[in-house]
Amino acid sequence: MRYHSTRSATEFVSGPEAILQGLAPDGGLYVPENLPKLDIPQLLTRSPMDMASDILAAFLPELPDMPGLVRSAYTGKFADSTLTPTVSVGDFTVTELFRGPTSAFKDVALCMLPRLLVASKAALGRSENTLILTATSGDTGKAALEGFRDVPGAKICVFYPDGGVSPIQRSQMVTQQGDNVAVFGIRGNFDDAQTGVKNIFAQCENGFLPGGVSRLSSANSINIGRLLPQITYYFKTYADLLACGTIQMGETVNFSVPTGNFGDIFAGFLAKELGLPLGRLVCASNANKVLTDFLRTGVYDRRRPLHRTLSPSMDILVSSNLERLLWYVTDEKKVRQLMDSLNSEGRYEIPREIFWIIAEHFYGCFADDETAVETIRRVWRDHGYLLDPHTATGWAAAEKYRSVTSDTRPMAVLSTASPFKFPAAVLKALDAAPTGDDFEDLRKISAISGLPIPENLANLEHLPAIHTKVIDKDEMLDVVRGM
């Protein structure tokens, strides 16, 4: 299968090459030339790992033994044998994407990406080292660090906004062990970190920095190898709803997705384009509601203050994966124009005919911190189910969507993180005062809820902080060159 940039359809690369490059040389994101054909009814009968294997093999036919790659990626790493279990909570279905080794939805993709990268190098006969550059608003960093830890022939460097992630998320990153990992806080926000990574890629020639010895790639969802594994849990959720009799084959299901960089929800769009019977994709934002405003007006405007919220993984104003959606509903020429406008003016506006096409698939809602806390409190009180602030945003958006549209089709809410990753916010929702000690707060949540603390979080308390350096954003290139 061939891939090309969202900004040019004249130069093509293979799937393995797209994974190794991460970002296209022109600054665009790789998309497949055509979507593969899948036998949807048959696929929905498969086990979760077989389902993932079939989907990934269809997009990456050049990689041999995809079932073996999937087994090595997931076996023994998830707390539930189904990887992403579904739970009926009130009127909604919650898909728990946080049962992996770092208690965040990014594990589904970032357990897989290192295997895809190593297999891609083998398929292309490449032997050079790979340096993974990643900007994180919270969860991607730890999941990428854990996924690439001690992977032969690879190094990884993660940048996070200092003060812009939760204390638990920071602890997960700065205590990361491994001989091939590096972590830096930057004085700035996530958009600064993401822009810095993109600028470093822009200075590459044939994937290498001038004078560099490692080929650069990315673990952010700008990398197609990071995005493709996320398609699977939409199929898995639909299969679970079939199995429990909530739906019949062919009935459509809506999804509410807490969204920052637009990768998670774009994977749902791809699942729909592949033929899975999905209805509306509810794009749930926090107070940084740039996506909500875009989906309601057709105007994308990043010229606004970035709010630090209780859901830091969504504290983003430049949602990179939206570029892929724009390509699917327009063309590469229009995408170039829109991205140029975003870079030079900080905004763009799509034509009304394109706006209505997007509106057929997506609906934008947002919830501020107060609403998220109230939602956590109410869902716990009414259903005995504990949400994290990001998932609470998705739940609140799903409720608002139903109220406004009267669309009563089955609704699945993607739960993107364990509530234990954000203890202060969760304790506030439970009307319990935080102690000021994150690990004591974890124990307090466990005592109140009766839920066990995820092992990977409980163990953090006893690990030393290794990566404590904070740098200015204009120092990013220098530290990368030093790796």
C-alpha cells in the first residue's frame, strides 16, 4: 500500500517508509492512497488481537507476521485479556482504554508502534539508528517511553510542558528507566513543544539532521504507525455491543471521544470509512475548545490563551490530526492553503460545502473544569463508576449531544485514562480534600472507591527522579543534536 503527504499527492512512499519518517518532508502527514477492503462481519467475530492483526495487515501488507508483532506488543501488558473492555454505565457504554502499562489510552498504540518500527526497518533493509522525537501533553510521553524502552536500534526523546501535566504524569516520565530514553520539560505549553518537534523535522535532509547519525521519527499521532492501531478499539467496542445484544449487525453506534490532538477521534473516522456502522463522532473538548468552535463555525482559530485545566492531555490549541480529516474532505492543494494560513495568520476558514460534509460525521461539545468535576461526582453517585477528568468531559459531551439532538442511538464513551492519574481532581469530585501528597491521595481514592491502585502508579512512589532538566523551547534542537 502506498502513502503520500496531506500536502502533496505526487510523491509516494510505502507504509514502512511512512512509519520510519513519521512526518512527511513537506511538513504534511502521511495518509494511505486508498483505504483497504475489509470483511466487516467476519472481522467482528475475531479476538481482539486477531482483529488488530487483520486491520494492521490490511494497511501495512509489507510487514510479515503481523499476528506475531501484535502478540509481542500486547501479551502480558494489559490488565484485561480483552485489552479494551467495555462496561455498561447508565445509558452509555464506556470503553476502558486505560488497562495498559501506563494507565492511558496511548498504550494501545504505543505498545504496537515500536514493533511496527523495528519490522519496518527490517522490511526495508535499514540498519541505521532511529531517534524518536515526541511532544506530550501528558499521556503520550510515558506510553512512548515505556514502549521504546531499550528497543534495539532506537532512542527516544520526550518533551513536555513544565507545569502543564499532572503531577502523576510528570512522575511517570521523570522516573522512566532505560538506557535509550531522555525526557525534558520545556518552558512553554504543549503547542510550543509540538511546534518545536515539527521544526526539528523540517530541518532534516532525508530524515537526518545535518551532521546527525540517527534517522528521526515520531511517536506522536502525526506518525501513521501510531494512529492505525487506534482503529481497532472502535471495531472491538462494536463487536462487544453485538455480543451482549445491545445492537444488531448494521445498527449504527455513536462515539464520544475526549479529544486534544484529534488523533483518537480521527481513528474513529477511519473505522467509519472502512465500513464500520458508526453514527456521529462527538468531539469532546475542555475549556480549550478550539475544536468545538471549529466544528460549530468552520473557523479554526488558535489565537487565544491556552487554559491549564484538570484534563491536561487536552490542553492543546493546534490539533495536528485535523489536517488528515481536511485532506479526506478536500484535497492536498486546499490543505496546503489552510495550513499556510494557520501558520501565518493563526486561523483559517473552510468553505461551507466542506463544513457541512464534516458536520455529517462530527459534533463538537466542550465541558469546563466545573462541569467535569460535577460529572465525576454524579456518575459515581448514580452508577458507582469512577471517571477521570478527560473521560468526564467525554461523558458530559455525550449527554449534551443527546439533549440537543434527541439522537438516542447507542452511545459509547471512550475512557482515555485511569482516574488514579488525576487524584486531586477526582478527590474534589468525591467531596474529599486532597492531602497534598499525590501518593497518599491515590490511597485515599482507593479507600473511598474500593478500587485497586494500578500497579504502575503505585510503584512510582519508590522510584528516583532521573530526568529533571527543564529547558527553553529554543534549546530543543541542541539537546536533540546531543543525543
